[in-house]
Amino acid sequence: MSEAADRAGVVRRLPLADRLSRLAPVLLVPVLVLVGLAAISSTSSWLTLTVSGLAMGMMIFIMASGLTLVFGLMDVINFGHGAFISVGAFVGVSLLMALGEMTGAPSLALNLVALFLAVLAAMAATAVMGWAFERVIVRPVYGAHLKQILVTVGGLIVVEQLIAVIWGPEEIYLTRPEMLKGAVTFAGAALERYRLVAVAVGLVLFLAMRWVLRRTRIGLIVRAGVEDGEMVQALGYRLRLVFVVVFVAGSALAGLGGVMWGLYQEVVTAGMGEEMMILVFIVVIIGGLGSVEGCFIGALLVGLMQNYVAFLEPKLALMSNIGLLVVILMWRPQGMMPVVKAK
Amino acid sequence: MPEPILSLSGVCTDIAQYRILHGVDLEVARGGVTMLLGRNGVGKTTTLRTIMGHWRARAGTIRLHGRDIIAAPTAAIARAGVGYVPEGMGIFSDLTVEENMVLAAVSGPLDRMRLERIFEAFPPLRTFWRSPAGTLSGGQKQMLSIARAMAEERRLYLIDEPTKGLAPAIVSTMAAALRNLKRQGASILMVEQNFAVARALGDTAAVMDDGRVVWTGAMADLAGDTALQERLMGLRMEGA
């Protein structure tokens, strides 16, 4: 830009290629959906799989969003994040079972109240657990990645064993609340009610999170902190305190994701969080470290890809997301929408 | 003589296994502008970062308003009234210009009068108010960086090479803004390689070499003595 333009403040428009490049990750989701439509001959099957993929993606997003901010803000790699998923699932499912009369009643209102109470309990429990986890396990190893990996994996193992002690070593099977069972028919496709609820919850949470990050001061601090934590402190903000808030919120969201995933699978196990961490890490990496938007798009891509490939070529389903990870990283080595600078 | 707003005594700082500052002694007078000069790599930026608490001093004392801040967290140092403009500008490129400024007003909403004064000094910031800071040019980013430090009343400004890499016309805009800040009675400690700017703004100068302050005195004395400049910094300063 010229000196005169610098002084006068002439608005510089980004070149078209740059603007398209920014938009490209957002376009990937509709592109994948259209590729799915072309590859799957039956429209009703495609619709069912798409809703299923979106529901799965939303749940993974809920579990992963806190982790990406935790990494972005304080450069902390928390392999123990899966513990919050498992504990959230067990707490939520225990409460749902205790509220059997409400969940078994053919009343949507009663079912939703029971679900809300279960989610609230799971989020409260995992928030408290997240606070303790940060204080006892994460805080002593700030800035030391290898130690972070070792102690957070250790924390995960301890929590899984504690779950076995409290709830027993067996998996717990459950049924969804009465009104969330079954499916509705749309355009000849059977769409599971619970999956539609999961899509709605995920969408509301994403919009709420975006609003908080863009419209509130704490959101501004978090976004700025992910980009340059040192400068945020130099402005006068206590980043450690903000980090604890984000860690606790991320743990609570993982707890919520755990309840939702448990209801989706209709079974909960102590190791479910650990198993989910593979998908969660894929989403965080392809989304770009520290980016909630990238995490959201990445989660949808993973959910859709898994469902489409499982239908078209079941043997490839397990490695489809690894393939997605490889392709995305070859295209954008720092993920689709990285916020954190390469370290 | 009034107590200095900032004083460093015997400050030593290590980065990894290397000692970068070997006992820095420095004072910034209340309402004065002290220029921190010296060759590249002598510890000027490290001195500012140590004052801000980004790097911890191993030894010595750093007093701000007479209070030792050597162990204070960075946020507490900033809240004690220190505005910091780092060498890399520290702009949040993902945030808009407005969001950068809102964030800089730590104690509450942005003061409209103050903001108008900032717009007068740096007109592009008004134009780009809603644009992502990452789309600004280098000069505009530097304007934002200084404007952000001015978003609230500060008692001391630490400014690291504000004119580095800027076109001459932008340098004069920057110098005018800093001169205005000085007129308002701000105390400033500034690292500057552009000697014309340093001479125009500085009341006193401190020259560093090998992690120590090796000369302090009036800026006018240094500006008028080319032999001294050559001895301290190895070259005659441009614009001297």
C-alpha cells in the first residue's frame, strides 16, 4: 500500500483468490454433501446418512470445542479430555435411569425436563472435575509438552479406573427417553428423532459459542489470547484466570457431549471418552488449532465422511477420517482455519 | 530531584542458558522521554520485556512508582499504568480495529473524547474501524499498536522501535503522535534506531552495550557529539 493510502486510510480490498481461500473450508461441507448425493444412488438413504453424519459431527464438535481453545490459549495438550466425556456420560445416564418415570412417560415435556436435568448434572460434575484437573494435573506442567502428554494420559487412566470403581466394570446399556425414540419420515427417508435433536443442540451451541466469542469481552479476551497470549497479559488481563474459565467450560461441554454420545450409542463405557479422543483430535487438527469455526467445520466433515463411507464401503470406514486428515493437512498443513501461530 | 517513575538497578536476565542482561541500571524521569539506544542485540528489547515481566529478571530490582515489580505478573504491571508497544506490534490480526481498541480499554468502555483524539492522530483507524486488523498495512498496524497503548490513561509507556521499517511519511505521523503524548506529560521509555526521531523526542538517552547501560545523559549531549556516538555505538547517527 502506498504512503498516501497509508495516511489517508484507503480501504484495501483483499484479492479475489485470498477471499476464496478464506471461504474454501466453509464450502467443503456442502461439497461433501453433494459428493455424497452423487455417490449414493438412493436419495432417501443419502438424506438419512446426511442427518446422521451431521448429528455425529455436532456431538464431536461439542466434545472438541473446549479442547481447541485450551490448546490455543495456553498451549496445553490435554489427552485427559476424554475423561470428561466418560464421566459426563456416566453421571448423565445415572440420573436418567433414576428419573425412569419421567423418561418412560409418553410426554415430550417430561422427557426433555429429565434430559435437561441429566445434562445439567453431567456438566456440573465435569466442570468441577475440570477445575480440579487443571489445578492438580495441568497447572504444574505448563509449557512442557512431553510432561503434559504423560500426566494427562495418566489422569485419564486414573479417572477410567475410578469410573470402574464407582459404576462397576461393565458397560451400561440404556434406552432413550420415550419421545426421542423412533424416527420421523421426511421425503421418504427415516430420520431418527434423537439425531434431529442432536443437530439442533449442536447448532444452538455453536451459535451461542460464536456469539460469546464475538460479542462479549471475555470472548474477545479468549480470541485475542489464542492469537497472542503474551500481549493480552501486557494489556492487563490475567490470562491464567481466563484459561481456567475456558478449561472448566470446555470440560463441561465435553460432559454434555458424553451424555449425548451415550444416548446416541445407547451404551456407556469407561473407555468411551478415550475412544472418542481419536476423532476429537482429528477434528481439532484439521480445523486448525484454536479455531472454534474450524473445529465446527472439521467435526461436520468427519461425521459426514464416516457415515457416507460406512455406507458405501464399510471396510474403509475406520480409516476414512485418517484419509480426511491426511488430505486436509496436505492442502493446509496448519489446518483449515488456524488461529494459533506455528510454534 | 523528584523520584523517577521507573528505575532499574543491577537487572540481570537469562534467556535459556544465556545471560542477556548483565546488570542494567536505568532511570526514567517522571514526564520525561528516555531513549534506549545501542547496536542490535545489546539487550534493548530484553530490557523492555523484562520490565513488563515477559522475561523474569534473575537479579536486581525494578521499581515502578517506587514499588518493586520484579516478581509482579505482567497483567499487574500493565494495570499499574504501563502501556506497552512491543517490537512486533502485538496486533490481534483476527480481531477488528475496534475490537483491538475495546480490548485495550481494560477498566471499562472506550472514552469517546480520547478516541476522537486518537482518530485525529491516526485517521486511518477511523476508516478501518470495522476491518480485521490483519488486513492493515504495516504502518497502519503500528498506528493501531500505539493507539491501543493510548486507549487509557497510562503513567508510563514502553515503546519498542515504533518507526522500524516504516515509510518516511508514516514515521513523521508516528513522531507527531508521540510528541503529542509527550506534551500531555506522559513518561516514555523508547527503543529507537531512527536517530532523527530519537533526537527530536528524547530528553535523555541511555546507551546499551553487551547487556549493560554504558552511558546516560542528556539527549542533546549525545546528539551534538559525533565522537561520543562513534565510541558508544560504533557509528555516527543518521540525522545527527
